[in-house]
Amino acid sequence: MASTAKLEADFFVIRIPRLSCRIVKALPVNEAELQDYLSGWLASPGVKEALYLASPSLLERLELWQAKPDSKSGIKVTYALLKYLIRMGCRATPFGLFAGVASGSFNENTVLKPASLAVERRKTRLDMFYLGTIQQELAQNPAEIAQCYYKPNATLYLLGHTYHYIEPYQSADKRQYRLSAAEQDEYLDAVLALALKGRTKTQLVQAFSERYPEADITDIEHYLQQLFQEQVLIPELKLPLTSGNTGESFVTSVKLAGAQQTASVLEQILAELQNHDRLNTCTPDEYRAMYQTLKALPYKVSENKLFQSDTWRTMEHANISTSLLNTLQQTILALKTTASDKTGHFDTFIRQFNQRFEGQFVSLLQVLDDEAGVSFSSDTGYESPLLAGLNITSSRDAGNNHHISKFEQLFLREVPLKNNTSTLELKSEDLLKDRDKNIMLKQLPASFAVNISLYQDENNQLLIHLHGLSGPSGANMLGRFCHLDEQLLNQVRQYLKKEESLSPEAIFAEVVHMPDGRPGNVISRPSLRDYEIVFLADTTLDESKQIAVSDLYVFIEAGKVKLWSKRLNKQIIPRLTSAHNYSSHALGIYRFLCMLQHQQAELPHFVMPASFNQMEYVPRIQLDNVILHETHWRIEREMLVALIQNKEWQAEAWAKLCDRYKIKRYVCYAVADNVLTLDLHNPFMVNLLLSETQHQKYILLKESLLMQYQSYVSNDDGSFAHEIIVPLVNNAAVPEQVLHENPQAQINSTTVRRFQPGSKWLSIKLYAANSTVEQILLEDIKPLIETMYAQQSFEQWFFIRYADPDWHIRLRFYGNPQQLYSQLLPQLQQRLAPWLNSNKLHRLELFTYEREVERYGGEQGIVFAENIFRVDSDIILQGLELITGYGESIRWRLALQLSDALQDAFGYSLPEKLKLISELRHKFGQEFQEHTHLRNQLGKKYREQADYIRQDFSANQPDSNHTQTTKPLSELRQRYLQTLEPIAQQLIQLQQTDSLTCSLDTLVASLLHMLNNRIFKAYGREQEFVVYDFLRRRYLSEGSKHK
């Protein structure tokens, strides 16, 4: 029988806190002793510096705390200090001077002994967001950077006659992005061509003037300034994400650009930080002095977000036995046997891509354009003022992607039966019986990492805590620390080369992007690969090794999404050697590139079923000697409150707690990745837990392995919390399949009851992004309707918005078939041809119109409903012109006014409106899982918009005073009402003679839904929900005035 292949590892990285857990175990229970203990800790070398870097404001409150520890403010400081002390003694996650990293190797024995703190190293930098703020503000001030070169925005691409691009900006203390567009013309094309290789503003003015000598210099300068501000042209002020020293690289760029004063001050501060790093110390006062120096510059600076420090821990011994690798491999393979069926993250994308581009190589920028491609952003890329700040989640979307694994099935069966069992034990031999391990290894990625902690149990046997697997690649959690140590940097680069050697015909490229928010400090890393995909970011890599997103083409092969570089004529495999969470608030292109890493193979993982969070007790889950999940308790908070009476710990209350829950003395309380290790015998730590959980009825706690067992990482100071990251190489992995045919010719190629087509109803689907649809409605459909109706080419028309599966509108025309198909349809096709040719309009389809007869009152009712659809469509086209003129907020105000007018047309009184809208709002609340927090958000949203709502409704009264927007809104509402009333009266007559197949409320509810469908271009149901909520609040307010 063939021998089993093995996972290999040459090194590991260990993460450990500054102090051992002894400092937490030794916390006194007496109040006076606690303050002395904390004061002693604060006096320890480096502690106040660590606290300053974490929270400058906390240090400022220490004097008050020392004077009045029992005051309300003093108690808050005590709790804050306790949390930081616990952080310094019990959490291994790197954080400033609180916890750092070191590296080690594999040999015969496991010995992990940290050296003295006196020999630790650290590197302190200026915060990336602060440097980004300087970069952004300088970019808006060309006079300050007169020597700076400008180049076209790297995301620019031409779609039809419009340049689309992504524009970065700083807002609310974080970096953000928006999709922008610029109309193509001769002058813009000229500027982009002139700036292609980089020119200063002066050089651009001169070159443009030479090409267009009739142009005025002042006009040219003004035009360029506009392009600078709109970031069509970007200054080369490089703030590289992949550099050995980002700060120094940025200062060099600033100096070359001509901003000498800024460069000089930054240079001075960087030199001071380097000096303090060499000395391994810096006092809070020295940091404050640097802050005051930077504060004198004309850039926004925050003291608590100014300095970033990483720590390198020196180890006396850092060795792990190679036998551990065999254990890890056995565990990983056993986990793989229990994994649920693979879920295809790209299944929907592949289907949509094939529907539109099957067999083609398509530009990445075009494919992922939110308006004209297969959007990879959440929903539509459309920003709704009405929904801003509201967390609305549809129950239809909840849990759709969850698959119950075999492990979960086992736990759901076993755990409820074993409440008295401390550990649910599993055996890898049982799980791997009759399994071919070589085949299983082939199903794993070529490169991934395992994150573990090592303990000795009561019998001095090895106990492994598995935190999880990550990758590819296995260096994702290591990249940000490579700047600390040259040996680690070389080890990571060699490790990545091993992964690349398994697929030598492709190019592995590092994804370099500055995401939304403030993640710069976490994702900044040295250059790790030969090639980089640079997207809205800077790098120091040679241009020949940079791959622009505009150079990348997407294609589908063997059911996989792949990338091709046109310039390099090679298949590209993207990699992100960073632990950044790219799935949250990320641009579609960035998320797409990062998700491609996980297509080839998926890692097994263990996740406790969410339903177990509601159980009082969940035993430890252990696979051989590997802990997959710690013991959990769900405690009634009141039982913890009872532990402390008059600041004293209550033994009787503890006995009751233990009797009910079998809880242990040392526990952990976690919120996301923030973990507090607590001693439930210490009244201060119990009160700390209670202060963190004030609004909870139950508290979820888990056992502390660190306090229960002897850590393998220890020295004379005690046992240390730790996490060990082992980057693994899997030589048995299946290599990436690489395209061998040359696709350049294809890339370069420039090479369109039931009323079926031909009947008296002409029905057409127009597939495009929501904003494009609206543009087509205004620019082409509206004038076509006006012209062709005057020529009597049709008698009736309306439109509906749809998103199943792709965004489109459905146009329906009623009339004489000969005129519809010989006059109207050719005119429509002629108007839409440019949109089709530019790919903004994806496709046009004739289809069968299926009337929803019963929904709209039966055979007679549907005819009048279609008349209302026409009135809606006509008035909304007029409303879109208002939105174009006055902005997106007019859209929801229009929805409120027309929804109210529709009810008026049917003669609804205020109580009848309130009843109907309340019922509709209730149904939407159920759909979107309404909760107290959402209701509070809706209330706040309404109060923020109350003035607009009051003005809009008041404008409908005679002799009212109008604002700039209320007058056109009121006039539009009045035209709608006057046109609608005669049709509504006919429907009322049908209802009075029992000629409708549904109630009038049901009919009006359907009409309201279709009205809102036509108004909102995206997030239709969410916005309809908010409209009904606002109307209900308005009607309640009006009703209270009349009581």
C-alpha cells in the first residue's frame, strides 16, 4: 500500500502577551489592596507607554482615579484598568505593547520559553489613516505639491461614451469609496493620454495648450483642477501598503512633490520614533510632544489614532516537536470527513456570467461594474438615503446558505443526552476508518495554516486547543508582522514560493488594496511576492511587476472563475497575505479577487451549531487530544449578581451556581474577538463582568483552558497565554489548472389570460443595472412615449421593475398589433441600439404578458388597474425628472405623497388610511424580522426627516407656503390625484356591485405596492417598508391632533 503523503512545515509563529497569567491570578479581592496592586502594575516598565498607545485619555484620568477611586468616574477607570491588565496577561492576539510575536522551528522536543522583556523589540509607526489623511488633503491642493506627477485613475474604463471609475475619499474618520462617472469627450481623452506616463500640473497645462492653442490658460488650469478634485487624475503621492517602511516611502513622495514643510515635520517624527524603538522605551510625555508637533500641521490628527506599535518577543527557546505535525494532519483529515457538502461561492456569479458572456474573456472592470456588469457588491451598489442607518434584513435571506454538517448532526443527537458529561469525546480512528488519506490530502489547499495552543493536562499529557484553520495561503496571519524581523520575512517569502512552485505556469499575485474604514495598520506588510495586483492602493514594486485591474480579464473554465493578464499573457492567481476581513464593507472587485483564493479547495472547520447558544450547558468537544470547543455555560445574570453583596463575595451563592451549572472558577467572556478571562471568586472581576453585560438576561461564558492547565509556554514569571500559527505546505494538493491556449485574439476582438408577442400587448424586458434602467426611462422611453402616443401607435402602456434573477424593467404597450410591431417596436429598437452596443443594456427580450387577473379584481378590475398602471408610469417619469434635479431624497418623499394620494383617490378617510397602512407595515415588519433596535432606528429616521414630511403634506393645503421642492412635489401629486380619481371611482362602483373578486383594501394594497415598485430603483421592498412606517407615524400624528 502506498505511504501517506504528509503536510510539511519549516517554521511557526507564536503570539504571546507581555505578561504571564500570574498577574491575573494574583489579583487581590480587597478594595484597598486592589488599588495598590493596579498602581504597582502601572509603575512596571512599559505599562504606561502601552496604555498611552491604547488609550491616551485613560492615562489622563489616572490622577482622578488615585485621588477618588470610589467615585463613579474612579470605578470606571478601575474597570478599564482591569480590562487592560487582563489583556496584558491573558490575550495573545497582538496589540501594541500588550502582546507580540516570535518565530520558532521544529525539532525533536517542544520547549517554548519567552526571554526577558528587556530584550524584546518593537517598531512604532505613524497611523496609516493619519498618513492617508495627509495624502488626501495634499491631493486636493495642487499648489502645495507643484512637483507632483499626475496619472489617470487606475480604475478608469470606458463604457459606451462614459468613463466609469472608483473615487476614494476620507469621511467620518475612515476611508470610503464611491462609483463615479465622467462623460467622454475630445478634451478628456486628450488629458488622459497626456497624463498616461505621468506629468506635473505645469507640464499638463503646457502640453494641453500646445495641442489646443486656442484654449485659454486659465480655463485649462480650471479644467485640470476639476479633474484633480474628481480624482479622474491621481497624484503620485505614494503611501505604499507593501513596503519595508511605509512612513519613509511616503515622506520621500511628499518631499519630491514639493511639500517640503510637511515632509520635514514627518521626517522628524519618524526619526524620533526610530530612536525610541532603539532605546525600547518612550514616555507618554514624549508621545504627547510628538502629537503637539504634528498638530501644528494643517491636517486633522487624533491623539488616540496616531501611533501604531508592533512587538517582537525574543524567545530563549522556541521549538516544537515534529511529531505534532502528524497529530495535526490526523485531526485535519478527521475534520474533513465530517464537513458538509461544498457550497459554491461563485455558483450564482458563474450562472450570471454565462448568461451574458458565455465563452468570452471579459474585462474585470466591466464584469464587476455595479451598473453594467455582474455586480459583486451587496444588492445593487445603489445608495439609498431612506435606508441609511437602518439594519433591515429579510427573513427570506436568513440562513439560506447554512448546511448542517455531520459533526453538527452528531452534537444535536448526543449533547442533549449527556448533560452530566464534562467532555464529548470523538476518535479520529473511527472517523477515518476505510478512508484514503492520500485522496483526502489532494482535496486540501496547497498552502494553509493551523492555529493552536498547547497545554499539559492533569496527567502531564499534551492537550491541543484548535482555534481554527486559515488560508490559502498559510501566511495570511503572518504578513503584517514580517516588517519586525528579517528572518521571518525571508521564511514567509520562501514559504510562498513553495506554494507557487506547485503551479509554475501561472502567476501568483498579491492583492494590494486599501479597503474601506481604518484597516491600514493591519494590512500594511512588506512586499512578499514577485507580482502584485494593485487596486486603489500604492506599492513600491517595479511597474513591470504590477498588474492593474484594468489589465485583468475574467473567464470561466471547468466550472471555475479565472483571471488572465492581457499584458503578461498569463493566468493570474490572486492571493491576499493578510488576515483582513474582506467580506465586510468591501468593494466588489476587492472581495471578488480575495474570494478567488478559496475556489480550488475548502478547508474543514468546526462550528458549534448556533442553537447550542440557548442551552444552559454544552460540554467540551474533544477529538482525541484536540479540543475543538470549550465547555460553555449560559448563566442567568441574576445568579451572578447574587455572588456579590456589599462588595463581598458570597460563598452560598457560589454553591448554588455550581450546583445548577457545574461552572468553574475561571471563565472567559467573549464579545466577537474581545475576550475577558475572569475569576468568579474575585468580587471586582464579577462586577466587571456585570458592568459589561448590563442589558443581558443571560450571559454566555466558556471555560478558561489557560487557568485550568499548565501552558507549554512558560518561564520563571509563570504560564503564558499563546497562539501558535503553523504554516503548512501540502505537496499532495491538486495544482491549479492553467489555460494553455492563447486568448489574446479573443480579448482583442471588437466583434443582440396570456398575450404573446404579436398580440395586442407588446411586452419587452430591458435588462440593465438599476441606474441605467432609470437613465433609459428618462432619456429614451419618455420621449418615445410622448411621440408615439401622439402618432396613435399605441393606446396604453406601463412599466414594472423586476430583479429575478437580473435587474430589468418590463415595458408593456397595448394597441393595434400592426402599429405596435411595425411602428413602435422599430422605433424602440433604434433608440435602444446604442445602449446595447455599449453593454449598458445587457439584453432586450420580447415575452408573454400574463395578466394577474384575480389580484386586481377580476376581468373588469384588471382593465382599470392597467389604466392606473399607466397613470403611475406617466407620473413617475415626471417624478424622475424631479429626482434628477433635486437629488435622491425626493424619491422617498414622492413615494409618501403618491401613496397618500392613491388612498385619497379611493376616498379613504384618515382612520381607513391608518388601518390599511398599519396592516401593510405589520406584514413588512414580519418579513424583515423587525426588532426593538430597528423600530428605534425607524423612529430616529422619521424624526430626522419630520420637517420635510410635514412641509410636503402641508403644501397640499390651500394657500400654503411652498419651498423649492414642496411646490413641484405638490403639483405632481395634484396631477396624479386628478387623473386617478375617475378610474378609482369606476373601481369603487365595481366594488359596490360586488363585481370585484377581491376586497377594495386588497386591491388598493396591490396598487400601492406596484406604485412603490415603479418609484424605487433598488431595495424596493425595504424602502416600501420604510414608506409605510413613515405614513403610519404621519397618520397617527394627524389623528392625535383631531382628538
